Amino acid sequence: MDSVKISVVVCVYNEELNIDPLIAQIDQAMKGIDYEIIYVDDGSTDDTLKKLKSNPHPRLRTVELRKNYGQSSALAAGIEEAKGEFTVTLDGDLQNDPSDIPMMLKMAEENSWDVVAGVRAKRKDGMFLRLIPSKIANSIIRKLSGIRMKDYGCTLKVFRSEIAKDMGLYGELHRFIPVLASLEGAKITQIDVKHHARQFGTSKYGINRTFKVMSDLILMLFLKRYMQKPMHLFGTIGLFAFSLGIVINMYLLVLKFLGQDIWGKPLLFAGALFIIFGIQLVTIGIVVEIQMRTYYESQDKTPYRIRTIHKANAKEAFID
């Protein structure tokens, strides 16, 4: 299967009872579409892997990870193995509905969207442990990232595969896939999709997820705003701190000339600390700038992405 239309990537951890029903649902939804199913077993400790190995579906491939790496790493492994023109990510707990995939694929093809993200319009989850924390996290991410997605947590998404493969998923960044895709210049849209209550197994998420989202959001904001210009962040704050320290020390110097004893004053230590802090931040900015230059040049990467080159009296040359 060297090339297919769509690759359906499903990451699972201890979902043995959901394996066969979901594969059957995917098979039914993909009628008439050339597709493959890629399951990534993220170090399951139950019979999930056994179920996958015993399933005879001819389009099924299973990626077995050595241990439990987490959803982001598992998604990255599945996306890397995908051979389709489009890649679909799907939860393995039967809460996403594969019947939405053809509709999302049609949107991507007809309107040249790079990412079509699902929105769980009628979400079937617990109010206090899932819905409320999710709404809070979604609201904060929207305001700080500037990307107006209704539902960052919905796994059901359709990508053009070149975008999916370039996102650089690691850590816990699967929650910020729209932000990562936007960094690659992707055109993103969203659409309501069906959502079902979990039938088998237990949820892997809890209230602590909200705090993880907040810590990862800091990284996302840096990547979005300052990845190509880190000196604008560190240098600006550093120069402000350095200038503030100079002003404080100049003020204390004037007091010294006026005969006042400034030794031991908290303001003296504050001025010295601001100067040192400012110098450190500027130095960090220079080092990070050098690292970013190395990152791009060593891998022959460019700090831009070309979508299309338009030629007069000729067909468009698509780069993506």
C-alpha cells in the first residue's frame, strides 16, 4: 500500500474492548475511499495489542511502542507511518464517530483547507471533571494564542499529510495542534461533529489536565510569537531591566553626592540586581538567536512556507 487517499491514525492505551467495534465503524464509514488504518499502541498493559494483532482487517497496520510515551508521541509515530494524501486523527474510545470523516474530507478537498478540525457540539462527558475544565482551557488558549478554535481537545481532525508531518509533536503538545499547524502556515477551519459517551474502559484524563494545558500554553505562546525572533522577547525585557537598574543607580549616585548614606539601602541592591538580570536576559537572547540560526541552517529549513507560485498564462505550481 504505497499510496492511499486517507490514513486514519488511532492512538490507544488500554482500550481492548473498543478495538474491534471502532475498526468496524471505520470500515463502514470509509466505503468507496482508498484508506488505511494505523493503530498506535502506546504501551498498553491489557489485551489491546493482542486484539490488534489478531484482527484480520487487510488495511490495518499496528505500531507497537516500547513503552507508554503519551498521546503526543503516539500521534507523532502514527502520523510518520501514514502514507495517505490526508491524515485523520481519531480517539480510540468510540467517542469520536468515523462517519464524520467523509464529510470533513470533502470540506478539505473542495475548499483547499489544510486542517479541518472537529467540534464536539453535544459533548457526552462529565460536567465537572471534563466539560468545565475544557471550556476554561479552550477560552484561555483562544485569547492568548489568537487562534479562534471552539474545541482544542477534539482529536477528530483531517489534515493534509504534509502539514501533519511537519507539526513537530512531542511532550504534551497534542492539545495545541491548531497552534502548531498555524505555525506551518496551515489554513484551518472547524465543523461540528458527533460525540458519544464512553461505553467501555475508563477515561485517561482528569482535572490535572487543565494545569498541564496552562504550562504548555507558555511554550506555545513563545513558539507562535518569538520562535523566529527570540531576541525581541529576551532583549526587550533585558534592556528594560538594565535601563531600570541604571536609573536607580544614577538616583542613588545623586543622593551620595548630596551626602546621604546609601549603603545597605534595599534600592541599592535592587538596582544592582536589575542590571545583572538585564545583562543575563540579553545574553540569553543572543544565545537563543544563534541556536535558531543553527536549527534552520543545519537542517536546510526555511523560516517561511510557500503555498503556491502563480505564473502568468500558466497553471499554478503547488508547492505544498
